[in-house]
Amino acid sequence: MRIRNTIICLVLLLIIGGYAFVTSYYSRPVPAEKLLKVSAGDIAKIDLKYPDRELAVERPKGGVWRIVKPISVDADQTTVNNLARAIALAQVTRTVEDKATNLAPFGLAKPAVVVTVSTFKGQTLPAIEVGKTTPVGFSAYVMRGGNPAVMLTSSVFPSGMNKTIDQLRNRDLLTFKVDDVARFTIGKGDGSQIEVVRDGDKWNITKPGDYLADPTQIQQLLSSLLEAKVADFIADAPSSVSPYGLEKPHLTVTLYSKGGAQESLLFGFKQSEQGKDGIYVRRGESTPVYTVHEWVMGAIDKSALDLRDKTIFTFEPAAVERAQLTVGSDKFVLKRGARRHSGGRTLP
């Protein structure tokens, strides 16, 4: 009897254990399917084809992104890296139809955008066709090139793929860092000029006269200039810069690096469009016209007096032993005395 009961218990344990194993194995979460089997770091080119335009960005291995369509200009690295990451992480949440005969209800007869990705290995991945967002469920309809199935992905994906060239462009005006600047000049429209030269940890004004500069004022001016971004892209190849006040600019700032390189920024008229506060600018070495916010020019349009060091005395008060004050015919002498000690304490 005991042997039979033991055998029964063993059989029951095997059955229960086997059931638990099969249940746990087949109930494991299945990784979500990705729209494209690619990592963001392997993407070399992204092409975004819309009904009315086409944008393309690419980069060499280990290099930086550039816009190559519709024009060739520098791209904003953060924006394009985020774009590549969104493509690489996009997932299929569900298949709606394995073989749809009518794509119009899904917005896929004429996709809002077709996303095509190429890798550094020269492989062009299946294009992603993006359609409408669903009425409920925070999803969007998509198809992969060569596959007739209509699938769902997050509704965030279409908005992430809806880009303009201005959104992808690099908005940096100048490439110098504050520590790179060895000298700079501020040229005014009336022909006057201010020149400021770095001397170790100090700054000296050398034009229109020789003065010690206020380091805080200089730091603020350079930071405002070098951290300024393009507000609007106005014209990449204008036939004339005169309408923008840039043929005879109101202000020209030129920076010189320790290695001898230089970069300039020219400031022209204020934008005339209602609701705009921009100032037309262009780099001295190139013709495209941009705008910056008005505060940028305000932070840079300084006089020599604004930039001068206004400190009257440079000594430390604790180092003064004797001071003499003359008020009219009266003369006062103050002399620091020895400190008095009382009960182990030093008294003033």
C-alpha cells in the first residue's frame, strides 16, 4: 500500500511539474515586433517622402548628419539622432488586415509619409508607409514595403516623422566656444570700432583707447553671442542682402581664435512682419540670411564705457593698515590698531 501511494504521489508531482513548466514556458512575454530590424547607430541615411516634398539626411560612418535634400546644409544632430531613434524603436502593436484590398480607409492609398532607411552596410530596408491615426487607441496605420499587411504602431510615430527642413537644420550661428576667443571687435554702422583682447585671465580694451575690461561684461557678451540660435531661416541664396540691411550692417562682431581663425556675424534691419521680433543676420563668410531674437543684438551692442572695468580700488579691505581722508581743509587719518585679547578671545 505504501509503495502504491508513493508511486501515485510521484506521478502527480510529475504531472503538476510538467504543467507548470509548459505553462511558464508558453506564457513568457514575447518581445514586441519592430517595424524595422535596425539599431539607431547603424542608420546611415533617412529619406522622408511626403506628398508635396522630400527630405533626406545622411552621415558617414563616425561622422555627423547633413541634410542632402532638398538642399545641402548642416543638420541639427540632436533632432536627427532622435529621428533615427524613433524609427529604430518603433513597434508593431497589432496586425489589422493580412492583405487589405482597400487602403483608403487606413490613409495608406496616399501615405502621409514614406520613411526609407539605409544602413552603413549599404542595405536599404523596407519602406514604412504611414497612414492615418486610429479614432481610438492612440495608434496609427502603417505598412512595410513589399508586405500587404496593414499594421498598427503608436500614434506618436507619425508626428515624429512629420518634419520640415527648418526643423532638421542646424541652428548654431557660430562654432567658437568662449574659451577659444583670443580677441574680438565690434564694428558700428557709424564706422566706430571697439577691440577687446584677452590677456591671460584678463581682458583689455585696445580700441578706442587702452582700458581694463570688465570680465563679467565680456563673459556675458560672448556667451550671448556664441549661444545664440537661428530664429528663422530667411533666404539661402538671396540676390541681394540690401533689403535686410546687411550690405551696410548696423553692427558687425568678429571673433578671432587663439589659432588665428575668425568668424563674423552681421546685424541688419529688424523684421517688418507683424508679430516678429527678429533681427536679420548673416555670417560674414557666407550669404544665407537668418534672423535672431532682438535680445541677442541688445546683449552685444555695447559701448566701450559699457565694457570698461569700473572698479575704483582693487585692494582687499583686510590688507589696509592706514587710510587718509581729506574733506575740504579737514584731514582725517585712520590707522588699524592691534587686536586686543580678553579671556582668551580676540576682540576687534
